[in-house]
Amino acid sequence: MAEWDGVSEFVAVAETASFTAAAKRLRLSVAQISRQVSALEARLKVKLLYRTTRKVSLTEAGAVYFRHCSHALEGLGDAERAVSDLQATPQGKIKLTAPITFGEERIMPLINDFMVLHPQLEIECLLSNQLVDILADGYDLAIRLGHLQDSSMIARKLSVRRRYVCAAPDYIGRFGLPHTVSELDQHDCLVGGAGYWRFSENGKARSIKVSGRIQCNSAYALVDAALKGLGLIQVPDYYVQEHIAQGRLLTALDSYCEPEEGIWVLYPFNRQLSPKIKSLVAYLAEGMGGT
């Protein structure tokens, strides 16, 4: 199709930052690559590449076009492999994003296990607590926690999480445990970045402002402080499950805990038939107990 002329050549140049390297990759001459890219720029009426004798770099328009084209070309490759049944095992590149701590604790170990099973795969993972634009930034998958807002994606529940209020036996021995949320102002609460804790009371969500001697935006640091008897914490279960199981931390205000929140994997509709995406989603769901 004429509208695709020059796209593969442009993507190869953008990825290698070199007309020569792109020509070697595509087994074409440098002159052919240059003509195709120039024709593409003429058709789009925009400059995609800065060319000097020393380097090739993307213009602003070129960076936007490259992001979309590289993802589209990969999708075409996936479609061809799926139809021709050439992809007996997952292969190619998967780009995903996940929250930092949950990604470190739960997602990346599963991803690494999956990579061991499938040596033809490549993974690019961004761990960030910022909500990236999955489509605009070219992601295949995104792990999201809690309430979902984006209805344009396919969502599959991988697991659930809940928040615990807990403290070390040493702290409890000295100060006791709160039995209602109104008693929290009598305790040292180890405060995260938000400065408030979330509860459910009589079926209604409540946010309680808390305070104490320590405020830190690292849940790991707050858990360490709690283990040393410095106060109460409220954190998601994956920070403290092992400590609770071993009796190093004891829970409080369990009847005020919010309902469990979903842990989801999101992916665009056009990725649902990709064998590598289907395989990874199924692997994550099995590894985290999803359905």
C-alpha cells in the first residue's frame, strides 16, 4: 500500500540513528533508504529527520510519527505471525508499565520468570507511579491498582489488595491498640506522603488526617519504623504480609478496613489477539491468582 511506503525505512533509520545501519538491517542500499524516507517526508509535508554528516536525529514531528509507526509495524508483524501460525512461542518486544513498588515486588519477578521460559522475547518496562497514556506512549500492557477509569481498554483482574493498619508488639505493649478511628489522634501514626489514612465506616469511605513523629513518602521506611516500635502504619498488604504472618506486626482497626481493591492488567483492544500478549497476561493471572 502506497501509504506505507517509506515507513519501514524511516523506522529503521530512527531506531539505528543511521542510514547506513538501517540499510544493512533492511538489506537495501543507502540510496534506496534515503529516497524512501525523503518521499515519505514529501508525502507528509513535514521534516522527520535532522541529517548531518555525523548523525541522524528525529525532529519533534519525527519523534511523534516514530512512536506511532514503530508500534503499528510491530502490530502488523504480530498479525502476520498469528495468521500464518509462525509464532509457536511468544517472541518480539513487549512494552509495559507498572507502579514502582508493586512492580518491583510482584510484577517484575513474574516477568523475569516468563522471560526465562521464552528466550525470544524482549521486555521494556517502565516502573512509575504516574499514569502513562497507554496508546499515545505505545505500551502493550499496564498494571493498575484500585478503581479503573479508562474504559477504552480491555481489563483483566489479576488479584486484589487491601490496606492494613498495624504496629509492632512493642508499641502495642506500651500504648495499646486503637479500637475506633477516632482514637488515632492519641497515637503516633507514621505518615506517608498523603498525610491521611483511608477507612470504611458504616459502608461509607472516610479519609482521616493523621499525624506523628515521622512523615516519609517511602512505605518501606515506614514499615521499618513500625517494626522498631515507633508507631502505627497503614500500608498495602504486600508491604507487610510476611511481617504479619511472622507476628512481627499486629493488625488494628480491621473492621474499618476499606473493601479489597482490584489489581488489573490493561491492554488495548488491538493487542488482544497478539500471542505474546495473550501468553503474558495468562501467565501474570496464574501467578497472581487471577481468573
